[in-house]
Amino acid sequence: MSIVSASKENIAAAAALLRAGRLVAFPTETVYGLGGDAGNDLAVASIFATKGRPSFNPLIIHVPDAAEAADLVRFDKRAQKLAAAFWPGPLTLVLPRRSDSPVSLLASAGLDSLAVRIPAHPIALALLQAAGCPIAAPSANPSGRVSPTTARHVADHIENGQMERQVAMVLDGGPCMVGVESTVLDLTGERPILLRPGGIPRETLQEHLGPIAVARAVELGGPKSPGMLLSHYAPHLPVRLDADLAQSGEALLGFGPARDAMLNLSERGDLAEAAANLFAMLRALDRPTFRGIAVMPIPDHGLGAAINDRLRRAAFR
Ligand code: TXA
Ligand code: MG
């Protein structure tokens, strides 16, 4: 495994590795993804194995443009409207899988739907174009752990032996700008359902679609989107939410003005800045020198919903 800069040559090399069935970690605007050829059963199986991810949890399929997405899934009016408004961008649409879709059934965990998105990141788009095949890419972390927002985060997991050494290359594109994963919206039924809050706030989607129901987290046993498993994004230390002050031995993760914060998600109380900092700061405080991580309250509107979703799962034991 090597971390390499995302030069033209290295993107071409990464695309060749993907076509050969190997795995490549690459930057997107949300988090780093662990990519593999979505049409190759072995590559997809190796994504699940590398992450230690339960095989019932389906993967998002990444494509460089809407025409390619239309080869995989059936778009209705609502999907067309959202794709036009938000792609490329941090929105994943769950749509009915086309019967002639080339995507491995393993990637969609045998469901008759498929989750697709076009990432808004020049390196990701260049890689997808060069690969010429749809790319399945979950976040490039061991299942259940904090998602990576830098190439170094990905490399740490590999070097620590937490991810099998099957990753052929890590493309370094600097830190991710959005910092939380894409919003996952289920459009397979009559009512749109938010399966995972993410980089595009529900309020923003509602301006285009009208009311969007929120799926309730189910613990285990055939959840509609297994990304709703309660414990996820977990640092090693216990996480305590809505804290005003650190208790003894705790590191305080601040939001807004905070005198005693060890790190601050956003001193000026900006939710986009907080989202971009979230995973890197959780990782930075996740050290044995502390007993736990206490996090100050974050408003629950806009991007705050995605931040609080991740924090609640990080705190769940
Ligand atoms: O921002 C992102 O979406 C990142 C970057 C790399 O693109 N990817 C990501 O993938 O977060 P992952 O595997 O960590 O999360 C995928 C989510 C899970 O919650 C999964 O259950 C859901 O999407 N999902 C995938 N396919 C689905 C389907 N057919 N039906 C319902 N949920 C699905
Ligand atoms: Mg993930």
C-alpha cells in the first residue's frame, strides 16, 4: 500500500488497479472512500472483507455522470429533479435497480434497490471517468469506526492492521471539505424517506420535494438501511454528549465560544465548519491520556442533524 499524491499519472494508475479488481482509497467531498469495481464480485467481496463490514449492509455506487447512473437504476421525476439540483454532490439516491444493471448483487446486499451518487470532488470524478466502470465505495474505515477525512486517517487504519492489507493505493487529495457522509434518500416508495442525514440538509431537499419522512434507527434485524445500526462512528473512548464542561479526565470538544475546550469544532458556531472538523477532531482526542470525550451541544438544524446523528452513534455503547 502506498499513499500517493493525486497526480494525473497516479489517477491513471489507480484506475488501472480498479479495473484489475484491486481496491483504491480516494478522496470525495464527504469522506475518503474505499473503492472497488462495482461489477466485479471479487472486488466487492474484498471491500466487505477489508472493512470487516457485515455483508447485509449495501454499498453506495459512484458514477461520474447522470447518464451512467441511468444505466444502473430507474429514475422517476423526483429523482431527476434532485439529481439535477444536487449532483455532483453529497446526496445518495436509493432507486429501483435496473434488471440489466451490471452492479454485483453483493454490492447491494441482494436488495432490489441500489444507492447511487456522483461525488463533487475533482479527483474522485477524474478517477471515476478513468476507471470507466461504476465504483462501489464505502467510507475507508473499519466497519463501525470513525470515518476518514484525510489520506493519513486511511493509512493509519491500514498500518495499524485494523484493515486488511488489500488496499493497493491511497490517493491523497487533502482533507475532505464537507466532512460528513452523503445524505441517503430512499425514493423507492411513494414517500421519500431520509435513511441517513448527511452533507445536504433535509430542509434543503424538502424545498425541492416537499415533506421527507425520517427513518427511525433500528438496531438489528433487517433494517431498511443498515447504516442505521446504532453503534457506529465509534472512537475507542466513551463519548458524552451535550456537555457544558469536561469532567475529570475528559477531553472537551467544543462548539461555539468555549474556554475549556481541548479542540473546538467551530468557535464561531458554524455548522459547515463543525462538520468538516468532526471526524478528524474525534480521532485526535481519542487517546489513552483521556478517560472520555465530552462534546458540547450542537444545534440540530441543517448540517447539525448529520453531526448529531454521528455523535449519537459514537456515544452509543
Ligand atoms: O459520503 C458518502 O456517502 C461516502 C463516500 C465515500 O461516498 N460513502 C459512504 O458509504 O458513506 P458507506 O458504505 O459508509 O454508507 C453507505 C450507506 C449505508 O448507510 C448503507 O446502508 C446505505 O448507504 N445504503 C447503500 N445501499 C442501500 C440500499 N440499496 N438501500 C438502502 N440503503 C443503502
Ligand atoms: Mg461508513
